[in-house]
Amino acid sequence: MGKGALAADCTSFECQVSTHGQPLSAAGADYEQTIRNLGGDPENPFAIFPQVAELYHKRREELKTIVAAKNAKFQQWSEANPELAEKKRKWFSHELPEIDWSAIKQKANSATRAASAAVLSELAQQMENMLVASADLSNSDKTDGFLKHTKALTKTDFSGAFLQVGVSELTMSALCIGMSLHGGVIPACGTFFVFSDYMKPTIRVAALMQTPVIFIWTHDAFRVGEDGPTHQPVEQEAQIRLLEKLQNHHGHNSMLVLRPADANETTVAWKMALENSHTPTGLILSRQNIKDLPAEGSRYEAALQAGKGAYVVQDEENFDVILLASGSEVSTLVEGAALLRADGVKVRIVSVPSEGLFRSQSKEYQEAVLPKGSKKFGLTAGLPVTLEGLVDADGTVWGMNSFGYSAPFNVLDEKLGYTGENVYEQVKKLLSQK
């Protein structure tokens, strides 16, 4: 707006609520008189004054000279510094270094936030252009796995690659989105999953702009425990997964959301996040330890199937029921399946780290993993709607229908029905129905 557009005594239309959201003429302003006051012709309001055309023509020629000089300077620098020029090209084209993901060592039965820390520790040593931020929680969200191999940025020292933002999730996500838009930098930011609520406006804008920021959300469910319901996410997963269902303007899922089921699936989730250069990625990670999922061979090789959004973890020929979940609930299904098999029930177990990605697979693959008409039981620490689309009319979902409670996580598991025994009871009830 022009200098002095807002009157000191607030008599101009800028001070009126009625000018917001409708044409100025509808608020009582005189559009034609405004044009006249600016020296224009209301009959030809978009005419360009000769002096303006001359000014912009002159500036266009100046810019051509400036750009040509900058390009020449960059070409000269590139020829004198071929290795740095190639590095810059790779960084700005989102080319990743060769990473041996299978070589990343994960401790058995660890929390997925700890598994994420193990991956971040490797990335800090292998990815020069990665920057990680945390909202004053690096020791809890385990982004300190990255920090241990670099140092925090300060106002007098920008040589580090870690940003301690403070208790400011909205600012943190906005900063990381800005860095991603600039290019050359791969930003990731961490906080508790429940605090993703503070970040929602920026997450939506990142999805709209197809900006490949990585969001690291830990403490993914009521198992946060003694912190109580204010810190225990319930509805957040259903909310954030809506962006998996919303298409961007290129016709793709506007966000990739991954909730890995164990340490090796977490490694694969990080691999997928970094290879995703077209949308933001959300990693939803556990606070508590999780038993590794069973595998006949390499668990890492089996976990690579997470790249399709959902896959079969355990199977039996002519199964009676399919058990499906994401995150730590998958290991609970494994415990329940053991009880069911002992009772003669044949079971298939499916891990679903990303429903949106699974829905993007061929109809044949979807039907092979979750065939229609087969009995299904879903288990989620979020709202039941998180899995109801996959279970559909073929079964039921055990999920949270209230806020959480303040208690140790193992007590909450027992009280809220997240045990192998309750899986057994609920599946037996399902199978008894005709």
C-alpha cells in the first residue's frame, strides 16, 4: 500500500472491518474516485503511464546486465572449483549420497524414537546439507542422535547443523519449510506428536507447496504415561493422515505419513522420508520400547516392504482372520496371534505404516494383502477411524474413544485393552459372529 494509506485518525477505509473480504465499493468506498485521485482514467483503469513503462524497461535492461554478470561470475567460480560446483548441483537437485541403510545398527526391541536417533547419528556423518531442529526437546525426541555429531547454531556461529528453537513449534516448522523452499538444505524438525497441533497451519502449507520437510513426532500415543492426557495424542494421527487422502495439484498424496512398527521399520521409514523429494513426510515414533517383529530372514529386508504402505508380517495358509495395525500395536498383535494360534485360529498379521501409500498401490496388491470379505481386526492407539477404512465392513477396530490418563504406560496398556489377551478375546468374539 502507498505511504500514508492509513489515516492517522482512522477515518479511511483501512480501519473498517467491512473492507475485509468484499470489494471496497461494497464497503462504501468510491472506486472510480480512487482512480481519479491517483491520476488515472476510470474508463481505462489498467493503463500503464508512459513514465512507468520507461522505468520498468530501463530496469529490465539493468537486470539483464546484472544477471549476465552473476552467471559469468558463477561460471568462473565453477571452473575454478569443480568439486564444490558439483556438490552445489547435487544439493540443489536433492541428490542423496549413497547410504548403506542395511548397515545401520539398531538395538533389539528399542523404542522407535531411539531407532530414529540411530539413523540420525549416521545421517549427521554422511549428509553435509542436512539440518535438524528441535523445539527444546532434543533429549526426548531423540534428535540429539544428530546433535552428537555436530553442534547447535548460535547467533555468532553458524558452523553447526542443529537448531535449538525453544518452545516454539510453529516457528520451527515455518523456518524448516523456508529452508526447504530455498533449496540446497534438507531440514527435519522434531517435537512430541501432541504438539503437532501447533504446527498444523504450516504443515498444510508445506503439503500445498509440495515442500519436502521431514517432521519427527515422538511420544506417539497414550503411552506417554505419567505426563497425562495433555501430552497424550489420540486424535492427532487421524488428523494428520487426512493429508494422505488429500491430493496435491500434481494428483499425488499431499503428505507421506509413516508410523513404523519396530526399529528396522524405522530405518526404512527414514530411507523413504529422504527419498521423498515431492511432499512433506511425517514420522510418528514411540516413546516406549517395542519388541522387534518376527522375520524368517533379515528383519531389515522384510521391513523394506513398508515402501508399499502395508505388508504381510506373518501369514498362514487359509487364515481365519487378518490382524492389522501400525506402530507399536503391531507387536501387540503378534502377542495376540500366538494365543489365537494356540487355540487353533489361523492368522495373518499386516503392518500398515502408511494407509495413504498403501492406497496408492495397485488394486491387485491391495487385494493380495487385505482381501475383501476376509475377517479383519484392527488395533490402534488413536481413534478407531484411523483403521476403519481398511477394515471396512469385514470386522472391527479396537481404538481410543476418550482422552488418555496419567499412569505408567504398561498400566494403561492393561486398563485400556492393549494387550495380547484382549486381542485374543476381541478376535474370538469377531469370529463367533456370522
